[in-house]
Amino acid sequence: MTPAFAAPAQEPASPTLADGLALTPPMGFNNWNSTHCRAEFNEDMVKGIADLFVDKGLKEAGYQYVNLDDCWALPSRDANGKLVPDPVRFPGGIKAVADYVHAKGLKLGIYTSAGTKTCNSAGFPGALGHEYSDAQQFADWGVDYLKYDNCNNQGVDAKLRYTTMRDALKATGRPIVYSICEWGENKPWEWASDVGHLWRTTGDISDSWGSMLSILKQNLPLAPHAGPGHWNDPDMLEVGNGGMTDTEYRSHFSMWSIMAAPLLIGSDLRKASAATFDILDNREVIAVDQDPLGKQGTVLSSEGGRWVVAKEMKDGSRAVALFNETGSAQRIATTAQAVGLPEADAYTLRDLWRHKGYNTAGTISATVPAHGTVLVRVSVDPQWAKNPPAVELGLDGSPLVEAGRTASLTSTVTDLGRTPAKRVSVTLSGPEGWTVAATSPTGTGTVPTGHALRTQWQVTAPAGAATGSYDLTLKASYRSPTGVRAESVLPLKASVVVAPPSGVSSLGDLPWLSTTNGWGPVERNTSNGESAAGDGHPITLGGVAYTKGLGVHAESAVEYYTGKACETVTADVGVDDEKGAKGTVAFEIWADGTKVASTGVLTNAMPAQPITADVTGAQVVRLVVTDGGDGIDSDHADWADAKLSC
């Protein structure tokens, strides 16, 4: 059987830079995502980051570039046409900062644009027409990395602009990693392997699940174009900036690593939590990113938001990400042979977040929490039997509970290993005040390969419990045949819900189960507006204003509990007028796990489109807006006059 990740018939051209730089994806820091152009971006901050790289073990983990972004210079060149560092931000100049960073055994990066000015509205000088002079200044200062942006480019051909700077950097004689940042507009993956060491494949990332997800989906298909010395760059990390949960940040870091993406920390490490350092310093995940074979992970499946991405590693193992983009726990599964491993009696499966090894008979599967990722490394290993068997935890039944009423759930503890699981026991715990009671056995002496311990549970939320999400924890403990103890834990969410009202209701007025949004929060009965809550405008499509509805921004999902009591969802949908001519989106309505209506791609030039969906019998209805395949810039979308009939 041909492995599912097999290389395309026509490999892209090999790079001709051949300068030995960026043989693995660059790792380091860039200030932009945490400071933008604010005054806190200065010499002290940069030196402080360098200190933390050493003190916190990040340098040892592989991070080496401390990169300055926009706003380091004065808005005007000097009388000789030279760039001038801002004397307030960098009183010692850039060379002094480079010397400090180099003394720590680290490297310094800098930023400019392939245009007349950089991207900031203050109008800092760009390098268009000054490439050789600017490159020489950078080299004289001791710069090791250049991020070259795309603003104010005067319409000059991108390949010409970026090639000119390549030649200018080469002429300095200094090894400088060259990061092409033209946002993927001219498909640099098709032409830049001999121009730069990495190229942005997308627009800018922002610190939200929707933004990260959109960028991930744009970058994943480009796997054939990446390799040592020439990398796809889906933009910098947002881990630790506060707009996502730690579960979402682990997914972000896992997926960037399996995509062999540059790992450039975008949070201010001087303020970072222990959880942020735990994510950024996970050596086993970093090893996936930095594997010297240089393969970018390839999508094996993605049905229903359940992603399997596999990456071939130099030692013959496979890194496998089971990534759940949806808002509820999902079982995601593949096999050792499907990810490209040869047939064997059993395999060693290493969980890279729990740092534990197991044996598997060949199944690679897990119930993955909402927005979570299980990242494993699987290998043919003659010593597989030294590990306890892998077990998969699952919870069947709906974790949607009406206050004061009892829900029935069934837990499963399934042995995926080649060896039996011994002395298996399982517990399910809920929030304080909830009643969680088993109504069938919670333990057994042996669970053979491929079999499961199934336990029934009655879960009751107390009367008066507020609607919202609550934590449940499913935990199993067991032993291998040789007596090695093991434990598996599955964090889950239960939601306290209220039955929908009878009749026709405006969705803008009903409580929702959950929301995700690409820019700011979902807004009720107004447009998305900007990133702050409550900053929307009247919903307006094609000049027609609506008083009711939902204002969202791709990638977006809004879930409602319908309790099998509703029949139809209707709305007028489109790109809100507040974005002028910009924005492309697509609308979908899902009933439980099934897509029941969709529009295809809509633009701002199109009038509102009616959408109707039959949701009869559905427990949950989900309203989804995707980015139309071109990124989420300006994707303000409206579910105008959205109604639910029950």
C-alpha cells in the first residue's frame, strides 16, 4: 500500500541558495505580536528577552534569533541616505544590541519593507531603491536575520524586489537568514526557494482561534514546497498573548511544529506564565519541528474538522497530530500503516505532551478535547513491550445537561495495545455540587487488546445551575502485564443548557452554547465591528439594514442547543457593508455533525443570499462562516434576520 503522505509526482525545484543557513526552521523571538509599535519595544526589552532565552533554557531548547520588528528606526534617513536607529528606543544603536545578543550566544534579527516605507503609519523608511546600502548597514551592525515586508511596494514586481535584496545581502559577505514577508500574495512557494530561506504563506496572524485556524488551513496544503533551507512560514507564534486558551495554544504550537514552521515567539517573555514556558519549551515537540529531514507534515484526513496530519522523521518514525478544530470532543483515529510505517507486530507510541510511551497494535486514536491536539511520535521498535498498552478513553452520550435533570453517559476504556491492560479502573468527576454516579462496574481485572471496559454513569447538574460550560474529568488507571502502572486522563466539557422556546425566535436574542470568532467577539444584532465587544454597527447587506441577527468574522462558529425540538433555521447572509469592497466568506449550517446547508463563496459585491436549513431532530445547531479559501482579512459576515423555528 502506498503511504498516504507519499511525495507528489513532481517535486519542486531544490533551492540554489545552498549557503547552509536555516537547514531547520528558524527559532527565536519577534516583538510585534506582543508590543506592535508601542513605546515598550526598546533596547531594554530586547536585552531582557535575550537574558530570558538563556535563564529559562530556551536557548538550550533551540531558540536563537532575537528579532526586531517595525518601528526601530527614525522616520527619515540621514544626509547620506543611511538608516538611523531611534535614539529613544535604542540609545546605544543597533550594533550595541547585536553585540549584547551575540555575547549570549544568540543572534539578532531586524526588519524593513520591500517598499518606499514600512507598514507602520508613522512612515519609517523602506529599502526599495536602497537595498545594497541598507543590507550593508545591517551586516555592519552584526544582523543575522532580515524580515523583509511588502508594504508601499509601488507595484514593483515582487520577485524582482525580493531577488534584489537577496543579492544585496549576499554582497555583504555576512550570513543573514532572509525571511520573505509578502503575505503569500504572489505564491512565493513557487519561485522563492532560491531567493529566501523562508516565505510567508498568509496574511498576518492575530491572537485568536479563528485567525490561527484560517492560517493553518492555508499553510497545510503547501507541504511539498518546504525543506531544508526553504520553509513555508505561516507567521509568528501567539502562544501566551492571552487571546486563546492553553489548550488552543498547545494546538497552535503542535501544528506549527508538525508543519516544520519557523517558531518565533510572539509574546513578551518578561510577563509569561509558567504554562506559556511549558508550551514553548517542550523539547519533544520542538524536535518534531527541527527534525533534520525537513519534511512538512501532510494532511491524511480532515473530515468534519477531525484532522490527521503526519510528518516523516529522519529516524524513520512518524509524528502524528490528531487535531480537533470543533467545539466539542471528537474521536480521531488513524493507523500506523496509514501514516507510512511498515507492518509490524506492535509499535511504540510516544505522547509528546504527556511525555509517556505506550505500545499499540497499530491503531493511533484518541478522544481529543475541543480545539485540542494529541501529538504522538510512532515508531517500529523491537522494545515496544517495555511500554504499557495505550488505552483510549471515550465518553458516549450528550454532555448537554438541563439543570436539575439527569443525563446518561457511557465511558469507554479501550485497549489499543498489543498487550492486555490489567487491573483497570475508571473514575468520572464533575464540578462541586454535581452528582456523578456509576450504575455499572468501574473496574475489571483485564481488558484484552481491542476490547473495552464500558461503564454507565448518571450525571446531574444541580437545579438552578447557570447555563454555560463545566469541567468533567474521565480518568483510567491500569497496569501492564509486567506491573508497570499507567494512567490516562481525558478532560471534557459538560454544558448546562435550557430548552429552546416554542415558536419562531431571533438567534440574535437566544443564548448560545459556544462561539469562536476570527476577530473580536461574536456580536448580537449588530455587525462584527472591530476587536472590542459591542463596537459593531447596524447589520447592513447591500445597503439593506437589519435590526436582528449575528455579526461575525471568519473563521467563526456559533452553536445553539436545540434539544431535538426545532425544525428550521433561516437567514439572509453576506459580507457586511462596513468593509467596503473587501471580504470573501462562505456560510454553513450544521445539524449535530452533518452539514445541512451552505452558500459557497460570497463577496461584498453580491446582495444578501437567503439560506434555509432543515434541522429537525438535531440536538445542536452550528452556524459556521469560513474564509472563502483566501484568508480572513476583512471577512465581516452577517447572519441577518437569523431565525430558529421550534
